[in-house]
Amino acid sequence: MGAPKAELLVGGERLVDRAVRTLRAGGCGDVLAVVRPGVAVTDARVVVNAEPDRGLHSSLQLAVGAAGEADVVVLLLADLPGVTASGVRSVLDAWRPGRIAAATYAGRRGHPIAMAPRLWREALALSGPDEGARTLLRSRPDLVDEIAVDGDPADLDTPADLSRWERGSGRRDVS
């Protein structure tokens, strides 16, 4: 992308701030933002990943560790600006202990994903350096509750993705 994605401005707002706002509006009380050194985030507990180039796995490890024994951890990646607060609320409301609640968009699984820290640790044990829960979700479909949500699951990974997003109609503020 040419710059850390969390700090990219989309619709005049950094992606990390948008994600924090969406989680808060969706009912998450203790919001953690895992960021590179030197990145300030308001309205969230900041967890610094000193080695963010190690991939998603390292950031998720830090988040799960910082969450401690919270009942549930809801994961929302910053580069998913089309995830809505109502989608977060739907996933959070559907989550049950010992289960995994995963958002779906027109039948396609996406984020947010909610599960207890114990299951996140199990997911981390199964995942590669740039993976989160994918392997656990595939290996334990009996634990997964798919929750249909509104919004757009588009992932902003490249400048072309960002350009498409910014040209899209109605995508400026879907929280």
C-alpha cells in the first residue's frame, strides 16, 4: 500500500480511528488497537507491535494477550472500512461462550469474528505468520455460527483497492 494501512485516510478519517469508532458503536466496551510504534489512537487501549512486519499473527497474539481473560474478543481489521457498527453488534449479540460468531456478507465469511480468548489462542496455535482464525474456522465448523450482516467486506490491500473503494457509491460512511 506504500504506507501503514491503519494510518491511511479514507473519507477524511484514518482507518484505525474508523475501526475503533465502529467497534465502540457496535457495543464493544474495551477496544484495543494494535499499532506500529509511534501511532497514537484515541478512545482505545493502544497495544504496540514493535515488529508489525511479522504479520497479522503477531498483532493478534498481542491483542489476545492484552485482552487477558475477557469473555469475548471481537476482531476487526483496520483495512475493512465497510464493516458497520450494526454488523459488529449483530456478531457480538450472537456470540455464545464456547462458540465462534463470524460475520457473513451474502454467504461469504468475513469480519468481525467473535470468540473467547481460549479459542483465539487455539486459532493462533494453528495459524501461519499472516493468518488469524481461518484454519480454526475450517477445522472446527461445528463451533462456527455464521451471522448475516450488512456492510461491505472489501479489504483495502492495494492502491487499486483504495481507489475502487473511494469511487464506490455510498461507501464513504457505512458505520
